[in-house]
Amino acid sequence: MGLLLKIILLVIAVVLFFVLGTYKKENGYEYGFKFNKKHFLALIPVIVWASTLFVAIVPANTVGVKYSRLNGTSNKTLDEGIHLITPMDKVYEIDTTVQERTVKNVSVQTQDAQFVKMEINVKYQVSKDNAFKVYKGYKSLDNLNKNIIANYSQEALNEVCTNYNVIDVLGEKRTEILNKATEILNRKFENEGVTLKALVLKDTDAGDEIETAIKNEAVAKKEVETAEQKKQKAQKEAETKIIEAQGEAEANAAKSSQLTDQILKEKFIDKWNGELPKVSGQSESLFDISSILGK
């Protein structure tokens, strides 16, 4: 229960105590005070206030970190709900919903001594089991956000980028670099009681000169890839034509080898209509049918 509510309860108790005990004297101009049964009503706010010394209510989407004047910060967090405590204890609430922060102007140095500015987005969440680390180190999420989110993110990215040149950082190795930085940042956050949910690289800037050089390299690489693709396509088309020509030649050879004299005779007989071709003015045919029929 908040301090303001506790003060209000005490004020109500005091007011009730005096109001319930005050009465008018007979002359109507003077007031007196005496104890009576109504004063028990004034004890209700006092009882409610006293109960807050032994009860802590942890709201939804938070955990409670218990601090004792005798034993310090407890390593055991309190889940949402009602918990019994002692008057020597104080419970601090830590938000456990996913937090998000965009960090601009993160500057990293590459292997080839170039500097790249980045804009990143970090999503993180306080670990329910280790929220006490956040309280012990930073007291609140605001302090956590100010002290480690941006600093740890820059350290992780800088540690990875020093192993790559600027073209790799801005080019095709970008995803690989981000994955390695995520692993490092996750370990750093775990030590602080925080779980990294996502690290997103929103924008990069290495200066106009470097950006132009990278763009030209990308265009040149694409041209090489296109030329290689055309070459491979031409080779495949040529191979296909050769295979088709070989297949056709083999088919023709197979047909030729099967056309024996006997087969040709049979084919001729199957298609013959019984008439022999003649030349005008001659009575005999042009063909010797007996040779074909084997007579």
C-alpha cells in the first residue's frame, strides 16, 4: 500500500477520534470532549493502516523485491498477489513486461579503421527470478534503461564489428554480425537480471564515400552474377541440343539396323494394291515382281 494512502488513513482516524468525542455544552456556545463508544469507529482506519505493515500486494505484470532493514535485499522474488511480511520489510515492485528502447548514434569501429553509426532497437524483459539484481544494481527500470541498455548494446556491437571490414558490416555479413552481437548482449544482460528479447539493426551510416563504394561493388557483383548465369544457360542449351542430336542419331541408326531385305519385302506387300506400274506404250511392268516375291 502506498505511503499516501497510509497517511490518509491516519488522518481519517484522527479526525474521527475528535469528531466523535466532541459535543456541545448546554449553553450552545462551548464545546466539550469525552470518550464514548463511538470512538471504536475511529479504530477502523487504524486497523486498516496497521494491516498494511504485515501485508504486501504485488500487482499483475510485476514482481516484488523484498528489502529488510535487518537482512537486506532478498534473493527470492514475490509473484503477483498478496504476501505476508513483517513491519521491518519493504516490497519494491519491478515491471516484468517487455520493454523497448531505440538507441541512436551507436558508433562502432571496423577492422579497417572505419567508423559506422547505427540506430538499433532493443527489446528486453526483467527476469522474474532475478529481478532482485535489477533492484540491487539500479533500484528501478528507469535507472536500468539509462545505465546499461545503450552502453551494453554499443559494447557488444563494437566487439563484433572490430573483426569485420566496413563492407562486411554494411553488406552481406550484416546478419551474421547482428547474430553474434545478440549472443554477447544476451550474456551481458543475464548478469544484470535481464533477458534480451530482440536486437534489431534499424539503420547504418558510414558516410557518403563508403556508401557509394559499396553500392558500386554491389552493382559490379550483380553484373558478374548475371554474366555467369547467361553462360551457364548457354552451356545447358548447347548440352541439350547435343543430347537431342545424339538421341536422334541413335534412333535413326536403330531403325536402319532393323530394315532388312525381308522386312522391306513384307512392308511392300502389305501396302501393294495388286497393280504394277507401267510405262506408256509398254506391256510389261517396270518391276520384276517375282524377284520381290522371292519366286
